[in-house]
Amino acid sequence: MFQARRFAPLLTVVALLATTLLGGCSRDIHVFRSTGTSPKNVSVLSAATGEILWSMNVPVGQQLRLDFDRGESNEAYRSPNIPAKTMKWQLWTLDAIAKYGQKMKGGKKLDSDKIKLPEQQTIIDVQIRKVSSNAFQR
């Protein structure tokens, strides 16, 4: 007969470790796919002033990955009240897939860069560009 009481302390420790470690792994990462039917413009704005801090018209057939870095501590990654210090952006082919933790698997990285942010709250603004009528002609 299985004795649950014997394993309860071990299961409690494993659950607490998983909660602690996974909670600290949260990242501020976003992926935007630009297709022929949904071409994207992505901008990062200052929440205080509305000023555009960074912007890109994501080419059709590519996807944009944004990774905001708030600092080194686990608390910084979890807190939306701590403004990002930097942002890394990467352009990938559409066949790349964002896996658990938003790491890109497969596909090809086409371009990337890292920019400094003014350490203030930001907003991501995504707009869909007008689809050209040529996109639907064969």
C-alpha cells in the first residue's frame, strides 16, 4: 500500500522549490509575427510622455522578438514597477518557433541589436499595416 505521509515532506519541498525557481524565471519577452495578412508595426513608447523610444516596421515573413531587461535580481524580472534598463530586439524568419521561456527554436536569426532605455515605464504599441491588394492576387 502507498504511504502518502512518508512522501509528503519531500513533495512539499519539491513544490516550494519549483514555485521559487519558476517564479524567478519570468521574463519580459514578446514575439510579434508579421504575415501577408497581418503586417506589423511595433513601437516602444514612454508611458509618461508618449514619446516613441524605438520603432520597427516588421517585414512580412519575419517575426520580431523583444526582450526587456530590468536588472540582475529575480525580483527585478517579476516586478512591472521596475522599468527596463535595456531592450534586445531580434528579427527571425517565420519558421522559428517561440518555445517555453520565449527562446526561439529553428528558423534563422536575421538581425539583432540592444538599445538602452531611459529607465521609465514603457508601453508596446502594435499596429497592423494596411494589406496591399497585391497580397491577394496570384
